[in-house]
Amino acid sequence: MRYFGTDGIRGVVNEFLTPELAFRLGNAVGNMVNGKVFIAKDTRNSGDMLEAALIAGITSAGADVYRCGIMPTPALALITKLEDAAGIMISASHNPPEYNGLKVIMKGYKLPDSLEERIENEMQNVKYNSFEKVGRVIDYRLAEEEYFNYIKELYKNLDLSGIKIVMDVANGATFNLNPKILEYFGAKIEVVNNEPDGFNINKDCGSTHPENIKNYIVNGKIGILHDGDGDRCIFLDENGQEFHGDKIIGLTALQLKKEGRLKNDKVVVTILSNMGLERFLNENSIDVVRTKVGDRYVLEEMLKENITLGGERSGHIIYLDRSTTGDGLITALETLSAMVNSGKRLADLSNLIPDYPQVMLNVKVSDKEVYKSKEVFEKLKSIKDYRVIVRPSGTEPVVRVLVEGPDMDESTIIANDIADLIKKFDNKKE
């Protein structure tokens, strides 16, 4: 059976994602590794249950568990790299609180398909070790400090004094750590949505709901927004306008090029990134490579082509000379560093990077394959002068429709027409 999706194992808790499934995953990973497995989680109420099941599975296989507590995914990835070990992150990232997920990390990196398949096969046959070889559980109290020290050394010359930031931590895994780190660099921080109760993670807050903190953006403040597990980051500029992942990539690509860090003068983006970003980068002698949607595909291309910077419009951005995965904190610090070095406001920098109007619709369906129908294909074929992407979600029962072009009203009409067509054929199948 296939358990892994585009970003680990993810689903509604106690429906698809059960304690038994977590136990089987833990047992499979515990049998594959030598020594230890690091575990961290976000703030969902189901995290404790899944953590307990994972621990039972891992230790029953004879491996030790190093429990890191609530911590962002990129922090766990860093620790597994520094410790040359495996890790499992309990999080469903930007998804609603009824979802959770299990992401396996090996030495800083997400798993290739071949290793996921091997783990899935191992999950079918639980293997227990003898009683004298059962693993132990260690509360790893140095986890946060290890990550903090790495960031401090990486940006030791960064001074954010005088910068006023409203930080939306999405009631998620970054609620404690990331504001402290930005304050360390001198920024004045006002934190919102930082009272997690297990059920409010990502709920009308964080990087998927930037409109909800616009009222806080006054008197020269800028906004920083993370998602539930801290691997995404977007900004609001001084005017309350979204400074999304495409703009972050555009701004920081120029900065990396000046610093001699932009290998091969190339950047990796997905098919969802705006045509305006591509034109901006090309005008600055930077080539753009496009991939399928998903940070794993971005990372694969970056490693294959030896490229330093890649990411998604959603704010999931990888600086490969800094981290092995998308890191919302590193994205924030790279963006702030570029802003400080430019001597300009974020709003002024935003105007330099054009953005064609985009319309994105999420169409709820019972069958995600419905978008492949002949009628939908013919409709897409008939559209001229607009970029249209129709694709199924990897984690939710929706088909996503993206339309991009010079006129917002026309883009909206096209997107709605396609969405209606998908709904029509989905209803016929029910």
C-alpha cells in the first residue's frame, strides 16, 4: 500500500493517519537505522498521540529516540544533518488542525522515492527486537540551542536595529523560537497568533492568511508570516501588500549574486511562479529553471544542477548553502539582509519585481482524476495569451486551477469556467 504522498505521510487524524500507522512507520525506520532517531512536532493536539506511537515503534525495533519537543521542521532537519542521523517530524505543515503528518528526514534531507518505497514495504511486517535491545527515550534539551547557535553564527554580521516587525507564527511550531532569534538580531518584534491550544494552528492565520494581520501594519512596520511547521515565510510590506515567495526569490537572488553565492547564476522555481519573476531575473542575467509543484522537486533540481536558490510562490524557499530544506526563519533573515543592504523599504523593492495577475481556485472533487477529461483538455487548448495550470493537490481532495495573464477580470472568468467544467464532470461521476 502507498502511504507516502508528495510531502511525507499526511491525512486526517484517526481516519487515515492512525496511531497504528505511526507505530508501523516508527518500527520500519527504527529497523533501518543504526542508533538513534530524532523526533519533533508542531502544536497540533494529535501530536502527543502520534509521538507516543512513533516512540513505541522506534524503540521496539531497538533504536533510541531523541525527543526534541515542539520545534520547526527545518530545525529538526538541521539537527539530523549535524548529528548524521534520522528524524521524524510530526506535522501537517499549512494544513488545518484535523490533519497531521509524518515526515521522515535522513541526514537533513527528505527521502527519495526509492527509500519511501522500501519503508512502505517494511511497514507491512513489524519486527521486534529482543527485550535487552529495546531502545531508550532521551529528552534532547539541547535541540533548540543547537539550532539557535547555528543561526547566530550564520548571520553574525546582521544588524536589524530599528526594523519593526509584526510576526504571525500561525499558532504553530515557530511560536517560541523564531521571535526570540529575530529579537537577538536587534529587530523590534510584535508577535501575533502565538497562543497555540492544539486546535488553532493555521486557523485564519499564518502564511496562508496574510490579510488577517494587515491592520497591524502601521507606522513603518513590516509583517513576517510563517506556516504551522515553520518551513514557509512570506512578508507584508510597509503598505500591507503581500511580498510573497516570488518576490522574495527575486530580491534575494540579486543579493546572492552580488555576494558570489548564486551558483551558475540560476534559480529554480515551480510552474506556479509568476512570469513577471522570470522576466525580472532574466533582465538581471539570471536563468530560471521550472519544476513540478513541490519543494522536493525544487530540491532535486537544485542538487542535480548545482543551484543555490530555489523555491515556491507560497514562501517555501531553499537556500542550499544555508539549509537542506525550506526554512522560514532563514528565508526571513535572507530577505531582511537584502532589504538592509539595499537601503530601501520593502515596498519600494516590491515595485521592482513585476507580478502578472493570478487567479487560483481550489475545486473540491470526489475524484481528482476528473481534470484529465477530454472536455477540460479541449477548454485548456482553446485559451490563448494566458498561462493556465490545472493540477490535483497532493494532500487534499481538490483540483487547483491557476490562471495568469495581463488582465485580472479575464483571468477570473477563465478560471471560473474551468472550475465549473471540472465540477460538472465530477458530479457526473458521483
